[in-house]
Amino acid sequence: MDALKAFLPVASFPKIKDWINELDVQIKITPPRKTKLGDFKVVKNSLHISINNDLNPYSFLITLTHELAHAFVYKEYKNKVLPHGNQWKDTFKNMLLNFIPLFPDDIAKVVSSHLLNPKASSGSDIKLATVLRQYDDNKGLTISAIMEGELFSTPNGKIFKKGIKLRKRYRCVECTSNKVYLFHPLAEVVPIQ
């Protein structure tokens, strides 16, 4: 439990600790995963949450609260409701409202808006992901920061040409295969000169 304290805004810890104790949930801090920030699962009637260790304190708090909301909903409904249905949304809203005063003003404003209709992932809410990213230590260049038509590479070494922004994502063409890929606006890329 004390190890968890280092990842959270200090003032949030007592409430988080109470919820963890009430749920009797196991928390595991994991190395970063590309596909998710956190995870809730039930293993042999035991509740487990994992959270990536590279999140800034505000992202960590929102992600942990998200997963704890899943645990509370599971305890009440088991698997009889949708994972991000109304029961989860109401639970998550009520829980996260406890922390609005702890967030810097820019995050508090966006979180308040986010809570009107929470998404399944904070990364799906571009405004929330963008404001939270400002508090990250090691931010790389995002695809949003390069010009249309420029070439860039991804961590796996593939080279793309940036295309137009569709509704939410950028349409890009992989230079070798000419296949079209859609990129999240906050995807980190390396520009090619």
C-alpha cells in the first residue's frame, strides 16, 4: 500500500486506501503497456487491478479510480451489466468527483466535462488525454505536431506519410506497402527530414 502512495497526488491517498480496503482488491503496478493504462479482472473470486508505472500522478489517479469503479460495479452486479454501462458511469462519476479539487485548474475543467459522459478510456477523450499529457515527464513529439505530407516513423521502424485529419484520427499511408493507417492525435512519432 505504501508503494502506491508514490504514484498518486498525496491528498488522494486516504480515499483510495479506504476504497482498496473496502473492496479487498489487489493492486499491481506494472511496466508500461502499449494497449492499456490499467486493467481490472477477477481471478478465482479475487479482485485484481493493474496500473502502468509510467503515468503522471493525475493520470494514475484517474486510471486507478476508473478500475476501482469496475471493482465496485462487479461486487454489486457481477457480470450482469456492461463493463462501461450506466452502472459503471455513475459509479466512476461519483468516485472521481471526490478528486476534482485536487486537480490543477486545467485538468479539473476537462475532467468535469469528461464526467458528463465518461468514455471507456481516458485516451478516447482527446481533450482529457491532451491536458493530462502536459504533466508527463517524457513527452515525445506527437503526430499532431507535424505537417500534413511530412514523413515520420513509428517505434517499430515503419515509415509513414501524414495525411488529413478525419473526424478524430489522422489518415496516414505506410510508405512501403501503401496501406492506410489511422493514428490517434497523440501518437508519438519521429519526424524524418
